[in-house]
Amino acid sequence: MIDELDARILEIFAEDPRIGVLEASRRLGVARGTVQARLDRLERRRVITSFAPSVSPAALGFEVTAFVTLEIRQDAGHDAVAGHLAGIPEVLEAHTVTGTADLFLRVVARSNADLQRVIDRIVAVPAIERSASVIALATQIPYRVMPLIRVSAAP
């Protein structure tokens, strides 16, 4: 998994993604090559999945977040529906799930009225039999992984 130094490296880059390897090594008190080698290893192992900036949909004008469940025709398959969903920019995530629904989506829209347009576009394929949606009123805990990093590095 990861050790304490890996966790400290991940934490420092999560707090300040533009810090740079040299400054991180100074703050951590280790060699620059050590930080770079560990970053490379963490990336190869897919612990680090992106160095891209985190972008706020609300700041782009997409102020409504909703969660949508889809039931699909069993003969249609998830891949065909996922291909359709991938063409809709407002669909941020799609997960195959267990339970009464087949897919669970996180979507955004500019307004509640715009959400109807997004949902209409989502269900515009015959493979989707039913949808249900809920609108997020507030985010109590945003997406996070730092607690997992700390737990993973604990002895």
C-alpha cells in the first residue's frame, strides 16, 4: 500500500498542487529524487490518478447537482447506455450499481428547468426503461480521499 512518507507526499500535493517537487522535498526534509521516485511509483500504481486541476461545476454556471438512477433493459447492456451517457457533458459520473437501479449518475445543470433538459437527453434511448432523480440541496462532505490516505499509511 502506502507508507507514512507516501502519505505526507500525497498530503502536501493535495494541499498545494503547484508546489513542485523541489519545494516538496524541502518541506518534507527528503531528497528531491526520493519525492520524484515516489510520485512516479504512486502514479504507476494508479494511487495518483490525475494531476489535473479540480474544477467547480457551479463556478462554470452549473449550479444544480442531481443524482439519477436508471433502470435499463437487460438485453441492452450497460456499455451501450454508458456510451450514450458519455456524450452528455452534464453527466459527471456513471456507476453500475446493485439494487433496484442499474446505473447511478451524478449530473449537473444550470437550473432546475435545465435539469429537465438534461434528464430528457439521458433517457432519450430505448435501452433506458425508467429514471428517478433527486436534487442535492447542499454538500455536507465533498469528495475526499485524504482520510483514506491517512488510514492506509497508519501502521
